[in-house]
Amino acid sequence: MTYLILLLAAAACLAVVDWKFRLCVWRSPGPTAIVIAAGVGLFLAWDAVAIAAGVFLHGASPLMTGILLAPELPLEEPVFLAFFSYSALLLFGASERIRSRIGTKLEARR
């Protein structure tokens, strides 16, 4: 349960950063939700292939809920994948904003 709580707390921290700088959800909620859902779907498909091949195995841990959504697929996995996708979107949004500001400053110097 601890791992799930920490993932949700970290996602809440990302949401605060997103809210402050209007990088993803608070700028374009629909497209952000679609991209996060697509990322989670893609990575869950990847996990399914790896689980079927015997590459990914669920290791029991006292830090996890113990709830499996499918064989070898813990409840925390899609939450982590959403967190991972959201983090990537925020990094992309921040880098685009920085790149845009640097470009504007360079153009102003000309």
C-alpha cells in the first residue's frame, strides 16, 4: 500500500507543478488525457507481452497492495505507467517552454 500512496503523492506534486506553470492538464486537459491513456495502453500491452514471455514476474512485497489486475500485473503498475507518462509530458512541456523563451530572447537580440 505504501508504494501506491507514494505514487499518488508524487503525482499530486507533479499536478501542482503543472498547475503553476500550465504545462499540460491545465493548458489542454483533453489532449493530455488522451496522451496519458495512450501511454498507459502502450506500456500495458508491452507488459502483457513480457508477462506472457515470462520476462516480468510479480514479486510480492509488503510495500504493495497485493492486488493483481491480471496474473503478474499488480494494481500499482497502471498507476506507475500513468505517473511515468505524465512526467514525460511535463518534461516535454517544460522543455518546449524553455526552448520557446530562449528562441524569443535570441530573436530580440537580432
